[in-house]
Amino acid sequence: MKFQKNKTIREFYNLYFKSDLSTSLRNSQIEKDLYHNNLMFAIISAGMLCLLSLIGLVGSSPVSAGFILPPVNATAVYLIVLTVNLVFLIRLSVELTHFSADNEEKAVKRAKIVFSWFTGVNMVMATLTFFSTQPDSSFFFEYILVTSIIYLVPNAEVRVQARNTVINIAVLVIALFAIHYVIAWQDVVDVVILHTLCTFVNWFRLMIFVRFEKIKFSIEEEKDRFYQDSRTDGLTEMLNRTALRNDFPTYIDQDVCAALIDLDYFKRYNDTFGHDYGDQVLVQISRSMRHIFNDQTDHCYRYGGDEFLILSTAQDPKAFLQKLVELEKSSANYKGKMQIHCSIGYYRGVPQSERHLREIIKIADNYLYRAKSEGESHIMGDFPEGERQPITVQQNSGVDELTGLIDMRAFFAAMEEKRREKRDIQKQGELVVLFFNFVNFRMINLHYGTAAGDEYLRKIAATLKLCFPNGHVARMGEDHFAALTDTRRLEEKIDNVHRHLQRVLPNSIECCIGASVWEDDAVTPDIITSQAQAAADANRNQTGKKFAIYTQQIGKSLETTEYVISNIDKAIDKGWIVVYYQPIVRAISNRLCGMEALARWQDPEKGMLPPAAFIEPLEKSNQIWKLDLCVIRQAVHQIAAQSSSGIAEIPVSINLSRTDFLSCDIFSEIEALVKAASIPRYMLHIEVTESTMTSKGNGVIETLQSFREAGYEIWMDDFGSGYSTLNLLKDYSFDVLKMDMVFLKNDSHRSRNIIASVIDMDKKIGIRTLAEGVETAEQVAFLKKAGCEKLQGYFFGKPQPFDAMMKNWRAKGLDIETAEQRSCYNTLGQVNFMTDMPLVVVESRKDVFHLLLANDPALDLIHNDGFADLAALEKTLSNQKNVASRELLKAAKDAAISKRQGRLFTPFNGQKRQLNYRFIGQYDDTYLFVVIVYNRVAFEKKQPIERQILMNLLYFFRYIFSIDVKKMTIQSLHLIGASEEKPYATPLMDSTGHYASLLPDIFPADRKRYDAFMCPETLKDRLMQAEYGILRDTFRTRDANGRYVWMAHRLLLAPNAGGRQILYVIYVADRQAMALLAGVDDPSSAPNRPKAEN
């Protein structure tokens, strides 16, 4: 306590007494804020003094004289104070009005002068007021009041404060000496205390003001720094895509030249010399770019990876083109381990909106890919209505040299020409643009090389020309093509071209076709083509459809995409992004064991946006990391809130995308959030998809390893949805695999076999399994039987806000899994149920068995024994008259103590059984086991006659124990020889005087007799002296049902054991023994069995 107090005092001293006040006040911004505030405080002070003077005037007669200096009229004093402060009130108000409008330095200087005069004059007025003191008034009351107002309401600098103190005291002393008035020492002390306290309070307020000003400026500087960092690429120090999006409005209605630069074969640099060298190349190129494009109208951005974007509003296309040529030459002259070449695509336009600007960049991008297809160090593009540069730049012939088709620019010209022709709509139909996008085409280049890719592009071009012999067909760049046709028999045309393309393309390549009808002549060719491309993108998400026609809905979707991309930062700041949670359920216990955090966008204008409307646009614009961090931040706060409110810990899984690893240090970001919230790392599970894992050059594996080493669980999401899933399992170890819901959507015998095989494989390699998309009770039953550990889907609950999800869960009367249960069930998850061995999961709680799960072989065995299901068998085992139930309970207790596995031989249901059991774990008063059940034929041939005799004894004796006389340890005799390991023996009595937990409880009233009966110190001697070497007694003993029953206890020295072993048996006493114990002749009058004691 004393240490904490001293620490607080030191912190207080360092915070306020060690601050350099004079240095802080020399800061112009702090000084400005100080005097801006002081003008307002001075106005308040002047108003208070005017009010005080008016009250004095009302309370005094017009001719009343002061008590100390009768010649001075009190009314005159109040009039002077009122007049002076009215003048200052007006002057201060004028200064405050012009403070912000005037020059900052001039305004502060003038405010200082007015403020100093105001406080100094009123310190003189304070001394004058004691002349107005009346006989019935408190001495110096007005003086103290005026002085306190001037001291405490404004916040004066130290030197102004000192000057005011000197003025006040000096005038007070002069006045008292002038009238030869002697005041009491008590009044002197009061005056000194007044000035001391007011000086300290004013100084302390000034320190607090300076401190908060520093904090405010620090926050503003941090905010500015963060803003600049968010706009700057960390490697190249160029503007990034966030800056580009923020700068979009500045280019509207400007003559913009756009150029996209891509380093040729950049992958070779990384593969040959490592990523560090590749980074050096990017840094060098960015420096050259900034050096060449150094005008205020030039803006350079890192567009992604090894791509750069330059936007210029210089309105000089020729100079812009010349700079591009200079950049290409400077890159070729780079002195390094390898020669660097770059390809450049450019375009020019006057964007009327952000969308038009994106189109300009997109056209430049198409020219870039056209340049790359020509080889290295090519520059291609166009300046519509501008001057071309024919000398140093590759000329655009209008024909794609690879495919022989016209290029994008020529296609737009052909569209314009076709539109000017007169058309009979009824006969010829409307013009329509078809856009072809080939999904996964890059896989051809990746697996077979660019030569094979080029050959397929030629085949595509030949096929399109064959299908549209009378139309215009163009290559728009990369693997994008377009065709101009009409609406006559449009579906037939598309079906025909789709069929022909399927013949020339591999099965892994999907052709998405979009169409846009050119009904409005005012719409430009590039817009119509963009609409067709948007329709092709929409067709990509429509399974089973060969094409899609651009509609208002697709246009609206595009508008939503633009809205999302432009407003994600605002949505996060305004709290429009909220987190919904979907429950994850433990299959075997039906308890809530986790939840997945999912983003929802609650927009005030557009309402609730579906995830598909904002996740994909944010991924494509490389902004998904902002959304993910927002979700993670809320999820972490929710976990912390659970802990503080006493709710059982519910782990949360969060999703990370590929962009998260590229755009920020995602590990450091999450670590900072977790540390700030003080939550355990095992409460946050990291989910990544296959596409994230297989993306190269982003350090995903290394970052995930950092997460794992820090204590986070790593989950693989959408397992089975990609091409490289098994390779990932070979190369990386996950904690949990989430099977893609497509397996359950196609719920067939074949899909169930696949699911069972996946679960079986997971358990063999030590990975837990979660199935998502669970919607029916039949699916739950199948997955549970297959050994799937966790389930997620609408069957258990849809995603909801946390409070709503918890309310629904509690309404179902279901529990939340505790940390102890989680550990226990995770261990159980390692057991493979897809085996030919009959496995049963048994839970022992308060000496009652619950059968949680049985696999198919076990169910077959149970059915053969005449039980309809597990519930019927559980009911039979609940009957403690059943020998198997009693023996299984004793084995459970032994295994719970020894934490090991073993075998039990017991008669059951008129047959003989071998039970191999394994202890899994314990939580609360519950023990979890896995039991393998063998039928009688499987083990009877293997067991010696002694074992079978011992099994038959179990029909008569409830308990059979062996006591080691020398060690005084006890073990269950029916377990000897059954355990897979050495039989477990426990001390007969521990150091606290308690008997071994293997022994049954004795009724309290009988415990004294039982202690004497079982006394370890005298046990051997008493047996040696007993008749036949047997000790006998009867005690009320607790049975498996919790009732106290009269049972006979017998202790005898084991024959042929040399006095080293004692045999201890317990069995239910007959009525005659009970009557003898009660001292009666009639057994029927023996005492009843007492009720169970809680």
C-alpha cells in the first residue's frame, strides 16, 4: 500500500512539477490557445465584477462612507469598479471577436496587452474596495472577492501572475500606511494565505492546461502521421492505393494522363536473388520515377506488387510521353545483378466522375498488357484528340500481333462507325457487345508456360472469328475478348460460341460471357463495353448459366461496389460495421464451444448490405484488411467483455484474407489488440483459406507460424474447395479443418463417404474437424457418428449480434462449454471412430453412466444383445443390481485415479464381456472414457480358468480388494492382471486420515466402528489373533445409487502369501446378519436401511 502511494506521488511530481512550463508556453500554438481561452475567462471575470459592483450599489446608501476611510464614498468605489470593468468587458469582447480572423502572432500580442491591463487594473481595484467596507460588513470581504476572481477565473502566465501579486500587495500596503491603519496579525496571515493559495491554484491550472495541450497536439500529430502512413507505401515511400482513392476527386474534370508501369519478369529477380534484392529493385525504380515525374502536377502511386501508376494533369501529352520514355531508359540502365526492363501502358481523358477515372486507368492497364505481350521494354497507349509521339514509342497499329484481332482502341472505333450506320431495328436488331472473360486462364501459364498460354489465346481468337464472321472481334487485353454483334438469335449465338470454346479449352478454364445491348446512342463505346464486362463478372457467380445481360440490377450492384470502395473508412469510423456471431457446437455434448465473427454493414442510407456486396469489392480493391481489423477489434472487445461480466469463455474465430498479410503487419496488429484487452490468445482462432495459403510472396506461412508460436490456434477454412488442399496439409499443420459446406449441400452417399474419409484422415494426422453448413438433424447425427468434433450451421443458429445469439442459446436450454470441458473434449477428438472396433464414449457423473456415442460396430453389438439403442443400454447400466454396472463403476474410479487404460472382464446380460477402457479426461465431477467392447467369443478362448472363476465371484461380491501388508496399499482385485500397464495401488489411508477413494463410503454413525475395524496399525496383529484369520463386521455402506445399504465386510489373510497380502471383500448383508447386529431375534424387526446422506 505504501509502495503504491509513493509511486502515485512520484508520477504526480513527474507529470506536473518536472514539466518545462516556460518552454511549453513558447510554443506558438499553446500560447494562442492559452490567450484565446483567457479572453473568454476575462470576459466572464469582468461580468462578475460588474455584477458585484451593481450589488454593492443596490446595498449601500448614496452618501454612505467607508468604515476605514470615511471621506471616501462607498458608492463612488462601486461606480469606479463598474465603469472600469464595463470598458474592459467591451474591449475584451472585441478582441475575442477578431482573434481568429486576425494574423495569429498579431492577435496573440494584442490579447496579451489587453489581458495584462485588465488583470493589473483590477488588482488595484481590489485594494480600493476595502475603503467601501461598512461597519456591519466583514472586513476585507470585497477585497478578497475581487482578488479571488482575478486570480482564479483567468489562467495567467507565471510572470503575469507574479506581477499581479506584487501590484495587489504593494497597493494594499501603501493604502494602509497612508491612512495609518493597523490591522491585526490574523488579517495579515489571512492575506498571505489568500495570495499563496490563489497563486498555487492558478499555477496548477496552468500546468494542467499545458499538459492537456501537449496531449492534444500529440494526438493530432499521431493522427497526421497515421494519415500519412496510410497513404504511403512502406517499402517504396510512394503513394499507395489508399492515397489514390482519396485523391480521386481531385482529378475530376481535369485533363488526366494515366500510365501503368510493370516490371518485366520481376518474379525472376525474387526467385534468383531473393526477395531482398527484389525489394531493392522496387525502391530504385520508385526513386527514378519520382525523380523524372517531379512536377507538382505529377503523382506517382504504387499500384500493387511490381506495378506503378502515374497520373498527371500537366495538359502536355507530349512531355508526359517523353518522361515515360526516359523512365523506361533509366530502368534499362540500372546497374545491378540483372538488367531491368519495364512495360508501360498509357491513356488520356477528362473524367467526369470517379468511375470514368477508373475506366481511364483500366484502358491504360489494357494497353500495358498489350505491351507486355509484345515482349520486354514496350510502351503502348493512345492520347485521344491529342498529339502522338511517333519517334521513340512503339506505334499502335490497331491489331493485336499475337491473335491477329483488332485491339481495344480499334474496336471502339469500329463500334462508333457501326453506330453511325442506319439500322432497321425490327429486321437487324439492336447492337450488342459480348465480353468474354476466361477464369483461371493464368493456370495454363503457371503449369504449362506462356507459350502454351499464347497458343490457347490464338485458338480462342480463331474460334471467336469463326463464330462471328460478320462482326468485329477484339482482344481487350490479357485473356479478355469482345465481340460486336446484334440481338437477333442472341442466345443461339452465345450457345454456339460457348460450345465451340469448350472444345478448344481445358476443362479447368471457365468462360464467362457478358452482354450489353446498345440501345442509347448517347452512351459511349467504352461504357457499353464496361457494362458487358460487368455482366461477365456477374455471370461468374451464376452457376449453370452461360451468359448474363447487363441490367439495372447489375448497374446498381456496380454502384454499390463503388459506394463500398469509397466509403469503407467512413463506415468503420461511424460504426456501420458490426459483428454478428454464429455458434459453433461440440457435436458430442451439444454445448456451445465457440463462435465465428462475421462482418455486417448496417448502412444508414442503403440499409443492411449483404456480405457479398462488400467483401468481394473490398478484396479486389485491397481494402479488406480494414474490414478484418475492424471485426477483430470488436471481437477482442467482446471476449474481454465476456470475462468481465462473468460469462463462460467462448472462443471466437476470425477470418484473415490474403490482403491482410500484404497490406499490414497483421500479426503485430492483432497482438496489440489482444495485449491491450488482456485476453488469452487461445480465445482467438485464426481462419485462413487455401487461396490465402497458396498466394506467394506475402509471407503468409511465416506470419502464421508467428501466430502459432504466440499461442493462437490456426484453422483452415473452406477445406476441399480448392486444388492444393492436400499439399497444404503436407506442408503445414493446422489445428482445425473446416470442411466446405459444399460437401453437405450435396448430401449423398458419395459425399458422406468423402466426409467420413476426411475426418478419418484428420484424426490420423492429429487435426480436429469442423463441419459448416449443417442444416438438418440427420446431418448432425451422421457427423457425430463419423467423429466430427465441431458443427456450425443454421441448424444451431444463424449469425446474430452477440446478445441475441446468447439469448437464443439460453432459450434452448443448452450449456456453454467450460475451459475444462474444452480440454477434455479436445483430447477425445483424437480418437478415431471410423474403425472396425466397437467404440463407446462413456461419461461417468456422480456414479451414473451416460453413453454419449457409439460407432456402427458398437451399435451392431448392442442391437445383437437385444437393446434398441444407446438409451436402452444406458438405462440397464443405471441399475446398480447389474454386475457389469458395478464393475464398470469401480473400473472408472480406478482409471480416474490412475489416469491410465486397462481391461475389465465382467458378466453382462447373461453373457461375458471384455471391456478395454481408456481414461480421456475429467471436468468438475465428471469423468470421460472410451470403451472398446468385445463379445464373449473374442476373449473366452484366451482367458485362464482362474480369470473366469474371478468373474463368476463378481455375482456375489460387490467389491474385492487386495491389501499389501508391508506397504499398506490397496488395489481392486478384479483389475489385477487386467490393466494394460502395471496395476495401480493407492495408500490404504493418506496422511490426512482419509481412506482410499477406491473404498465405498460408510454411514457417519458407523464410521467409528469402521475406523477400529480397518485400523492399519493393528490390522495384521488382529488378523493373526482372529479365529481362522478372518475379521468380520457389518456396516451401512453406500452403493452405486447413493443409498446406504447394510453390507458385510470381511478381512482375511490371503493363503500362501506369507502374511504379506490381505483379502478384503464386501457384499450385501442378509436379513439375519442385520437382525443379529441390531440385537433382535426376529430378522423382520431389524432396522431399515437409512436414507442416503447428501
